[in-house]
Amino acid sequence: MGRDDKIDKESEKLVYQQHENDVNDKGYQKFISPISDAILKDFTPYSRGLDFGAGTGPVLSKVLQDNNYIVKQYDPYFHNYPELLEQSYDYIGSCEVIEHFYNPYKEFKLLKNLLNPHAKIYLMTEVYNKNIDFESWYYKNDPTHVFFYSKETFEWIKNEFNFKNVSVNKRLIIFEN
């Protein structure tokens, strides 16, 4: 489910800059812990990782690097290193990013192409379901949130891009290559 009204790139960047993403904030670290805990469980410090959509405060990178993990940061606004999109990774973490995809098909194709065999993508987003009253749903009120996902959408992505598996556990979504 997408959104028709789109803000310009400069306005979008300004919204992101207003987020209070302090990498040392223990509450922020706890918020992203579903992704960081899963990566720490599934991979070793020798695995190559990408924090895709790292933003102004790459807390996922900080938590992983504090555990001696090698993780690169990519973000089109704040860590724009396109050469990182020509490499391959054992895992990709993307926290509160996929709802910002203007072209989800293109972005998921890119993410899939960045993966090594047996790699995983770890995502966090609010998952829409039929019990949510869309009109009063807080998540849609952010003007930079332009696409929303349901469990069925993630199953479709799994099948379309030939992922071996997808799991959806509340806000944590994991695709296995």
C-alpha cells in the first residue's frame, strides 16, 4: 500500500535531520535490539554487514561495531557511498527504512543482489494488518513514510525475489537468501 503525496528530497532530508538518533542513547539501542540481537546471534564478527539506510545516527552500526563486527554504512543522504552497493554482504540490517522506499521493487531487487549465498536481510518496520484503523494509525502520519507492508506483502517479496524464507515477528522481518 503506497502513498500518493510525495515530499521533495530536501524536505525529506530535513525531516530525517530532526530525528533524535543519538547512537549512545540506551533507549534507542534497545529499540533497534530486535535487529542487532538477531545479527549477533546469526553471524560472527568476521561476517560482512551493511547498515542500509543508516541515517543521521547509525545506532545499528554502533551496537555491532561495539561487538567487533565489521559493518559498512550506506544512506543516500548521510552516508552516500555508492561503491558499497557494488559489494556483497553476509547480512544487511535496515531499521525503519523500507517504509521510505518510493520504489520498493527496485530497492528489494538491489538488496537481494547485495547478498552472499546464505545471507540474511534484517528489517524493522510497523507491519500493517486488517485490525489497524488506517485513518487513525500513527505510522502513516510521517510524511516520509510512503509505503506500508503487510505479512502478505513480505510473502510476495519472498516469492518474487526467490528468498528461501521470510519470518515476521512483530516489527522484525528476516529474509533468508
